[in-house]
Amino acid sequence: MHHSNDVVHATIAIVTLSDSRTVAEDKSGQLIRQLIGDHHTIGSYALIPDDPQLLTSNLLELVADPEIDVILCNGGTGMSKRDYTYATIKKLLDKELVGFGEQFRQQSYEEIGVKGLFSNAIAGTINETALFALPGSTNAVKLGMEAFILPMLPHLLGELRK
């Protein structure tokens, strides 16, 4: 159901965090592009190493760009010593959409068991920009995009523009 404030078209930035993948090997970034399809515009794409300072500067640059409505990050949300995405993004958020991470982990748990709890997915806003971070696996990206992000995006952006 659409509300009068819903935004049906957004410009999206994709940020893949990986120390090992190349652009050609970024299947999760490619899947995000595919799932966005013709519904929204890709305004930016970057593949950067799992580095908190690089992620912070990249995100702040994207937030400062008035054309970017949404930032979709993938990768670096796990528990390994090189996974900084969750902690870095949590510090930057003005408001956290707590239910997103909770429900993502719940659904992941139902699909893959206890390993789903390692998925530190997070979402929220910085100024008027929506920000989502998903694990780097294509299954996680598919779940996050289809079950949560794409269905909620119009209403979330409408709320941010009120």
C-alpha cells in the first residue's frame, strides 16, 4: 500500500566492502544492481577495502551529494577481525532503524541457522540519506533487498522528505 508521501524513484549508491574481490568478482554488488533494475537509478558504485577510515570518508562524501537518496553497502558485517562495517556505520547514523537488523538476523537464522546471527546488518539515516548495510553473500543481499529494502524504500524516503 502506497502512502501519499511515498517516493517511488530514488538515486542509489552501492558500496561493496571487500579486501579480496575485484569489480568483476563483485557478485553481490552486481545482484544489487540487478534487483534495483529500472525502479531506481544507480548514482554511484564503489568497491573499497574493509577499512573504517576509507568507509567513513566514502559514506560522508555520498551523504554530502544531494543527488544520492540511498546508500547500499554490502560486505564487512561479520565477526572477523577485518569486518568494520557495522561499527563504522553505527557511529555515523543519526537514527538507527533497529528493526531492520533484528528482522534480518531473525530471517537469516530461520534460513541458515545460528550462523545467521553473525550477520550484523544495520540500517538508518544520516541527515536525509537512507543507509543500509548487508552481509556480502549473494543470499544475504537477495534476502535484504527483496524482503526489506525494496519494499520499505518508498515509505522511508517519503518520511525523510517530510
